[in-house]
Amino acid sequence: MEQFKGQPRLPKFAVPKRYELRLKPDLTTCKFGGSVSVDLDIVADTQFIVLNAAELSVNAGSVSFTHGDSSKVFEPSKVEAFQEDGILVLEFGAPLRIGVLAIGFEGILNDNMKGFYRSTYEHNGEKKNMAVTQFEPVDARRCFPCWDEPAWKATFKITLDGVPSELVALSNMSILEEKVDGHLKTVSYLESPIMSTYLVAVVIGLFDYVEDHTSDGVKVRVYCQVGKANQGKFALYVAVKTLELYKEYFAVPYSLPKLDMVAIPDFSAGAMENYGLVTYRETALLFDEQHSAAANKQRVATVVAHELAHQWFGNLVTMEWWTHLWLNEGFATWVSYLATDSLFPEWKIWTQFLDELTAGLKLDGLEESHPIEVEINHAAEVDEIFDAISYKKGASVIRMLQSYLGAEVFQRSLASYIKKHASSNAKTEDLWAALEEGSGEPVNKLMNSWTKQKGYPVISVKVKDQKLEFDQTQFYSSGSQGDGQWIVPITLCCGSYDVRKSFLLQSKSETLDIKEFLGCSAATGCGSASNRNNAVCSWIKVNVDQTGFYRVKYEEELAAALRNAIEKKHLSSTDRFGILDDSFALSMTRQQSFTSLLTLLSAYREELDYTVLSNLITISYKLARIAADAVPELLDLINQFFISLLQYSAEKLGWQPKPGESHLDAMLRGDILTALSVFGHDQTIDEASRRFHAFLDDRNTPLLPPDIRRAAYVAVMQRASASNRSGYESLLRVYRETDLSQEKTRILGSLASCPDPNITLEVLNFLLTPEVRSQDAVIGLAVSSEGRETAWTWLKANWEYISKTWGSGFLITRFVSAIVSLFASFEKVKEIDEFFKAHPNPSITRTLKQSIERVQINAKWVESVKSEKNLADAVKELAYRKY
């Protein structure tokens, strides 16, 4: 039996074809019993059966194997569970043939939000339990013994016993029959199509629902807590429309008779795409017309579109192993934008996609990043790759490829990929092969450089003797030299968007003749309209619309021309975003001065685009933190400069929503008012407090609509302190009184922004109380610069408890990254490293290394800013400049 220990994958001698699963959960004692019988093909000589099981007690007397041809029943001579590996090994006295394996088992409905777990809710003031499953990536084995790897696909026939008759019991398939016996019922479901274990699902609880049908008759329901059914209507609308859109786009209909979507009060991820039974956090599924913000509406739409994309990409065609997780997640992320854009074109969601791109570039600029395709050697390693590389870099390289191949070719090739691999498993290479066949382009060769190595290039661009020189080097935020090289689809525009050119950069560098390639000559100095007639190019922008997953560094003259083009409003919002973001990244690597970055920011004073401004605000927050460590004496002036940058847009938007204004303006108002408060703008904080007090008297006051509530909460916390607690205590009161999850998370996300460390400590302790669901604690970790030392001391003091409560799964990684990454000194690096060496936890290994690297990057940046000669003069000039 020892030979099976420590292996990354199960042995391949038995192949499951069909599971018959019975589960009997007890919602009072929070235990469950069950039995499973599995039809097996035995494909190699063996006396062993090895499958996954974890935290289950298997009654050895209940295990048997019945040969298919003789109906002879064998009992195992030995049954052993290896908890460390999550496997169950059965040894039989004779070689096995095709037959049926039967196992009885018992388990606990845990409160770790994985496997078969319990979630709590209130009904008529009484606390109740519901039973829920969450199996991805490797937790089906916590509910029933199974071959818990994505490639072992089988059909599932599920029956639930002993369900209280007033409760709703759901699974992947429609109900076949329901037998009521007094207070209890037995519910059995239709047999599922072939699917992976991580997609099996069961939910038992008290729910209301809303229902609709797609045009081809698929029944769609949204289930939510009793009394909240109306809040499911928006998600229902999105789901019906999206299913119809995907049927068209993938040229394959949705493959089940129904789709249920359920809001679960305790849920660790955002949502989970179980086949036919998609589970969500309440904040990602419910929308309350009166109290939800525009940002909540958009989140519901993109998450629903993401999960439904998985019904094809993931559920129908499944990755062969977790190495190819990005195929599921990167693709679902990309296509969710396609669907959302089709339903809500006015949201300009493809411009907002740049936030995904930036998050991918940010993580992938670390030396401690990982390739898109990452080797997985143990189940415990899977959780950590549900990160910005798999989702956001994954989605970004798909967008880059689609833009390179063209939308139609891309769609056609995808449809043929889905047809070919339906009900089966695929690897990354299979997708490339389909796209290569459809386009005639060397997709495999092009894309391997993006998925098999970590990181991405920065392309340096300069003009020399009417020639354009391109040079690629690996980009690291630390400023280190990397040796990666990519095949880069370069796009560029010159002086206007009428002239767009593209080529593949296949070597380290390339030189192009400007006249020949662009049909114009480059201006020395900034071109003006008059000399355009002589075909002189006033500006050159590389990576048009930011479709490529790379950064661009311009020589000073080209950069100045682009700065000028931004001020004159000649560039698209996506390109304005890209120039700002690349400049910020280059400043972090110290390839560009802090002073020149601030000068570039001043070109954005009249910016009104939501995505550009929200990134500008994020960047300003980071720069203020760096300044606080490097040049504290200039911090007030720098904050004043940031306030002046936002004045134009703040005055245009005002406080009150305007009738018929856009979704984007509604979201922008909140972001701008929040930023003004954080940078200490007294008038904003005064007005926010006035409106907040009106809200305390009347929760439906028009003075504090949902889109500006977070801004008001943050403003109130800027003035809260140990000696002035009333604002903080009022916010806690609102938190306790609301039953809307989105309101609770809005408050949690604002509390720690308080500059008083005493309040910060109270907030952090509050996160560990039963008043905050364990999925939500990480939302409250966004502490101010002044609170970071307090937060670090708190993390160390509570690490044992945090480790025990969030021990495995990805939530624990957020505690580390949120608190550790805030520092900016080499002494801190040593302290952090020593603490975690003494208190190791394998599920944070990757995150810890990344967080420590971020501290080192911050520290180098702070040192470099300290030594900038003209910074003080530049800051004074920028802060007092009149426009």
C-alpha cells in the first residue's frame, strides 16, 4: 500500500464510468452519512483500488466489489486511508475485473466553506443551517470517495435522503421524484451527463426563487433567502440573455434542461460554476434597486456571465489537469466581457477590461510570479494558482490573440474546438491547434512564449535618423534583469488613428524605416496641425488600445509628444490609460523619475473617463504611500496636487446623481469623492459627514444614494479617533442593522481607512468576531499608512487563530498580502521573513514570497525618491499651479 503515498495523481488502472451517490445530511447535528457505488472499468492487472477520500470515516465492512460478469462479491482484505494524500487504498485478495465498487461513509458538515459544509442564515429571527457543497478544486473527496481529478469524467445519479420536507433540495439535474414521509423527504435527480467530480453540487435550505425561460426552453431560476426574491431579478435577466448569446457564439446549445443559480450566505470564492447549479456569494448575485450601487450591478453581470461561460468552457470541455486551469478561468473572464458588452454597451466594459490587464501585469512583473501553465505536483498547491495570472493574464493573452487573429476567425475556431472536445478533456495545445487550423497562423509558436514562461516584455521605442527602433527586455518591477524573450504582436499609430500598423517582433530588436512603414516622417519636437499636411507624425503610440500584454518605454522626445497629445485630447481613453499605467510601472522600477511621473499626471487634469480616472486614483494612492515614507515633508503638497488633479471631474459630477446620467458617471462619482476624502479635502469630508448624518436619520434619504455611500463612510472614518468615536460607532450600527450583504461589505471596506491606529486595532479585532462572516473578514484589511504597523502586530498576535480558521483555501493568502505588502523597508523584510519561518504555513508559500518581494520593491523605490534632486521644487510648482 505504501507505493501509493506521496503521488501527485491517482494510478490509472481503474476508470470510473458512473456514480450512484446517496447522501443523508442532518442539519441539526451537522453530520452526514452516505453511500456510493461506482461502475469501474479495470484497465490493468490489479488487486488494488486507489481513489480520493478526505476527512471521511469509511466503514471497512461496507466496502465491496461486485464483478460485472459473475455478480461475485469481493470484500477487501485491507482498507487504509492516507489522510496526508487524501487517498483511500483498498486491497483485494484476487485480481479485479470490470464491476461495481460500493462504499459507505460518514462525515461532518464543516464550517470551512469547502467540501460538504454548513452555511447559516436567519429566518423569522431564528438561526438556521443550510447544507452546501463547494468542490473545486479538490474537495469532492471531502463529501464522498471518488476519483477527484478533472480528467476522470463520469455520469452521476444522485439521491438525497432525510431532507426536512419544507426545505428546497437542489442538485445539478432536475428532480426525478420526491417522496415525502412525514416531516422528511427523499429527493432523487435525473442522471447527469458526463462530468468531472469538482462540478458535482448539492444545496439544501430554505429559499424563494424567481424563474424565466430561454427562447429554446431552458428553465432558469435564481434562488435567494426568503423575502429577497426580487433581488434575484437582475441576475435572472442577465442569465437568460447570456445563455442565448453563448449558444450563438459557441454554436452549441446549453447542454442541460435547467440552470439554477443560488445565493449562499457563507461562500469563500465569488461564485462556482457547478454544472446546472451555480452557487454565488450574495454580493455577486443579488441586486437591490434601492440600496445597491452601479458597481454592484456591474459585478453581478460580469460574474453571472463568467460562470455561465464555464457551462461550455470548463464543464462541457474540461481542462485535463490543473496545469491548464487558465484555460477555464482566463477564457471565462475574457468571454464574460464579451457577453456584458453585448448586453450593456453603454458600460464601455472593454475599456474597463484594462483593470484586468493591469492586475495581470502587476503580479506578473514580480520575479516570484509563475507561468500561466504551472506544474502542479500536489492537491495542496492548486488553491494558490486561482490568482491574477490564471484569470487576468489568461484573459489578457486571449484578448491579444483575438485581436491579432481577428474576431471572426477566432469565434469560428473556438466553435470547432468546443465541438471536437465536448464531453471530454483538453490541454492548452488543443486550443492552439484549433486556432492555428482556423487562421493559418503559427498560434502554438506565438503563444508558447506567453504561457510557458513567466513575465512579459517592456518594449523600448526610439527614433534615430528617421528610423524607429524597437527593443524588448523582460520587465521586472524590482528593476532586475530578466532573460525572457517573446514573440510580440506590435501595433502602432502615428499622429492619428487612421494610420494603424502592426508587425510581429520575433527577435530581441528590430528597426523600421518610418517613411516606408508609416508613410510619414517623425517630428523632432512636437508636431502641430500645420505641419501634418507634410505628413509629419506629431506622436507615435505603440500597443494601440492596450491589446498587447506588454509595457512600452518611450525615449523622452516621444514621451513628451504623447503628453502633449493627452493634453490636447488627441488620444483614445484606452491609450491614455496605457501611457499612464506604463509610466507608473517604469517609475516603480526606477527607470523613470518620480518627478516625471507627477508631471505626466498633471496632463490628466481634464480627464473624465471612468476607467482612466479610477486607475489614476489607484496610482495616486500608491504614490502618496511612497511619498509618506520617502519625503514626508512633501506629503501635504503632494496630497494637495492630487486634490487639484480631481477638481475638474469633481465639479463636473457634483454630489447628486443627475437624471439619466451614465452608469460610468455614477461609479466615478463615488471613486472621486472617496479619493478627495483620503487626500484630506476638508470640504468633501464636511459635506460627506452632513449627508451621512441625514442617512442615519433616514436610511432612504436621497442625500446618500448607494453610489456615494462608500465615499461617505470613508470620509467619516478619516475623522474618527479614540477621542471622537461617534462616526465609527454609527457605522457599526448601520452594519448591524442592514441585511444587505453589499451594504455590509461597503462598510467593512471603509472602516480600516481610519488614520488613528487605536481605531484600526478595534476594527481588526472586530473582523475576527462572529459578527463578520469568515468569507468577509479579508474585506476589512485595507488599512491606512498610519495603521500598517498596528496591523502587522495584530497579524502576528492572531496568526495562530487565523491559520486555524482560514487554514487552507485562498482566503488566508489575503491576510498576508494585504498587510505585509504595505511596508517599504529592508529591516521589515527581515522581520517578516523571520516571523513566517518560525510560523510556517504551506498554503501561503507563494503569496508570502510575492509580498516580501513587493516590500523590497517599495524599499528600493523609496530610496530612489529620497535622492531625487528637483522633486521638492517640482511638487511646489505642481501643487500651486493655477489652471
